[in-house]
Amino acid sequence: MSELITSDRVVPARVLDAERLAAEAGFAKSCIAEVGRLLRTAAAAKPGGVVAESGTGSGVGTAWLHSGLGDGARLVTVERDEELARGAAAIFADDERVSVLTGDWRLLERHAPFDVFFCDGGGKRDDPRRVVELLAPGGILVLDDFTPSADWPPRFEGEVDELRLFYLTHPELDAAEVLTTPTSSAVVAARRQGARQT
Ligand SMILES: C[S@@+](CC[C@H](N)C(=O)[O-])C[C@H]1O[C@@H](n2cnc3c(N)ncnc32)[C@H](O)[C@@H]1O
């Protein structure tokens, strides 16, 4: 395994492995490196924590999370596409801190509460309330693939973006929307201490 250094930016070897797998599988929904570095930061902030991801894809986001994973942390990710899950699992087979599950995102629930949750496939749109409930107090939620909006409330394609508004104004979250590129953004949120536990 070797890392790729582009200008001053290091791309972890497992990210490169997962990107290769994505290319071979024709999978085009992997997170971008700007989001990846956000994921690494979130994982590094919880060195003994439970780090979760819904929607493994080929493992690009998983690999970024893994690059910040503490010795005492665990990383659990789930993917419903069996072939992608199998390929991603092979990338992390040598690290017992990592579990790649195959099936619906709700398989993650038995590993909650999460100290970091990259909600990227399942949950984000279909059960946002449950997504928040699965966070530990102080747990960090990352959601990517939003389109920056100059309006408040935020709009997407002319309509109020109710989903983004839900996360940004949830009473149990302190949330921020951050630009990941000039044309894309992510929501990063922390669950307040003292919030109701599942
Ligand atoms: C945006 S892609 C994930 C990209 C990946 N997280 C990354 O950062 O490279 C979304 C993935 O979620 C998976 N997915 C969608 N709905 C799901 C569900 N209900 N349960 C599990 N996986 C799901 C899709 O098969 C797809 O691979």
C-alpha cells in the first residue's frame, strides 16, 4: 500500500484502493476528497468512539473515516449492494476495528449510539428522526451532497429544502452547513449533551 501525494494533500492508500474498486464497478457516487477530509477529522475527534456509515459504496468514505480512526475506536458501515459490500470488506479485512455489513442501513442500529455518523445511504431522507436518535450525546453527524443556497430557509431547485432545514434546525443538534466545493456543501452537526437517548 502506498499513499498518493497531490500537491500538499495526502490521499490514504485505502482511499485509492476504494476508488479503484469504484472505477472497476462503474460506481460513481463516492464522496469527494473534501468531504473525506471532513470525515477523517470527525473520526479523529472520537478516538475511542463508534464510527458509523450508511451506504458504504466501494469504501471511499469508509477509507477516509478509517484514516482518522483511533486505536480504541470501531468503524461499522453498511451497504445493500452485495458486490460493493464484498469488495469494500476486502479493503479493510486486515483491521478488526472495521465491520462492513451487507443489507439495509437499519442493520447499523444494533451498534448505536454513534459518536460519528456519516449518513450517506439510507436514513438521511427516509428516516431523519431516527438518524438523530442514533447519535450519542456529543455525536457528530455528517451529511454531504447539498447544493449551497444563499436563501434562508435554504432552497433547492426553487423549493424550500425541507430535509436540510430539518437537520439545520433540529432542537437536539448544533448544526452548520459548510462549503465542500464552490458548488457543494455538507451539513455537520453535533448532538447536544443531555439529549434524550434511544
Ligand atoms: C452516495 S453512495 C455512498 C458513497 C460512500 N459513502 C462514499 O462516501 O464513498 C450511497 C450508497 O448507499 C447505498 N444505499 C442506498 N440505500 C441504502 C439502504 N437503505 N441501506 C444500505 N445501503 C443503501 C447505495 O447502494 C449506494 O452504494
